[in-house]
Amino acid sequence: MLEARLAEAAILKRLLDSIKELVTDANFECNEEGINLQAMDNSHVALVSVKLSASGFKKYRCDRPLPLGVNLGSFTKVLKCAKDDDVCIIKAADDADILSLTYEARNSDRIAEYEMKLMDIDADTLNIPDTDYDARVSMPSAEFTRIVRDLSQLGESVRIEVSKEGVRFISDGEAANGNILLRQTDDDAPPEGVTIEMNQHVNLTFSLKYLVNFAKSSTLSNVVQLMLSNDVPLLVSYDFNQGHIRYYLAPKIGD
Amino acid sequence: KLKQKSLMSFFGKP
């Protein structure tokens, strides 16, 4: 069985907001170490990977590995019924087809109970190899959100170039083009500043609609890390106290 | 002309 007590429902609400438009149904894999989710979007271009560590919960118990198949739209609706600062308790029995959620109000005696149907999901999981990336960029997550939103007005794709100069985001639309250069900030470390580590010049092109989607996770962390190597998927990572959310995005490559 | 690659061409199934 699973019983997990989260100090604030906000984390789950924000996580669901970050993935619900990318993925329709997914398995939350629960085990004694915590809760993990890995899911690809329908077109198999992007993958989201979530980890919530057992230590991030006020109380956590999971006796044996338990996949909780969830429709993310339904989960989002049920979580909307929780206030951000409610304590959130999720429970599932072994082989159950129901997930129960309890929201305890912080400053009153209000206790709300909801139940959600679980489903069997036959999803492909992928082996993601450990990669030594050629470039790592760490920047304020709000800055990343602004860049991808701004450039998505101009065109469908962004070219990301990491060089000695810094990291440059380039959009070449049909009617307009633009580019944004971020230099490493020497006097300011993350979360406010930008750090760039580079072993090799990197130049990759990605679809902006996915990056705009990933940027929703800025509600979970003030810092985002971009990890890039030529001709491999981009890793966009947001770390927060209880775990992380990571996105992988396949590049666009010339024939 | 660039072509969108699939993640499956980078990451294998376990």
C-alpha cells in the first residue's frame, strides 16, 4: 500500500500543471524511495521525468512497488480542489483501482476527501543513458520562460548556440527574426545569475512549442539548467526541495 | 531543411 503525506498540495498542483499538456495518461511509479514518473508525449519528441523523494514527504510509506496509472486531466481537476497550503495525503491499497486524496486545511478543521479512478497504462519506458554534456547553462527560470515565449512569437524553432561568448537563442521566423545573448554573470551566481560551463561549442535547433510547455515548471524552481551536446536531446532540468522535473527534447537535425 | 527527430532514435527501450 501507499500512504504519502505532503506538507503542501502546491507541489503536486504545480507538477501536474507542468505535465498535463504534454502527456494525457501516465504511471506514477511508487516504491520505498519515492514516486517517479516517466512519460513521452504522443509524438515521441519530448519526454518528462519526475522524481519525488520519500524524504520530501512529511510521512511516506510504500511497502512494495506500485504503479498508479492516472489520467492527468482528472488528477489536475481533483488537485484543483486543494488549496496550495493544504496538507495533502494520498493513499492507495495494493491492486486498488482507486487513489484517495485527503486535503487538510492548515488553519481550520476542514478535511476534504476525494477519490479518483486509476487505470492500467501500458506505457513504453525508455532507457536514458548518462550523458556528459558539452555545455551546461544555469539561469533564472523566469528568464528562460521569457526567452522561449518571446521567440515563439516569431517562429516555430529556436537555435541554441553555446560558445565562448555565452549562450545565444536565435529565432529565424518568416517575417521577423531575433536573437538573445546571455553572457555568464561574473558577479552573480544562480538563482539570479547565469553560469555557463562549456567543453565544446554547441549548436542545436529545437521546437519552441515544447520549450514553452517545459517553462511552466518555473513555478517549481527559480533556476533552470539546460544541458546540451551536439546531435543529442536537450535536457531541461528544474530541481526543487522534494525532487526534480526533467524534460528531454529531441533536436531538429538536417537530412 | 531541418527534420524533427524522434526521441526513440536516441534512447532505447530497456
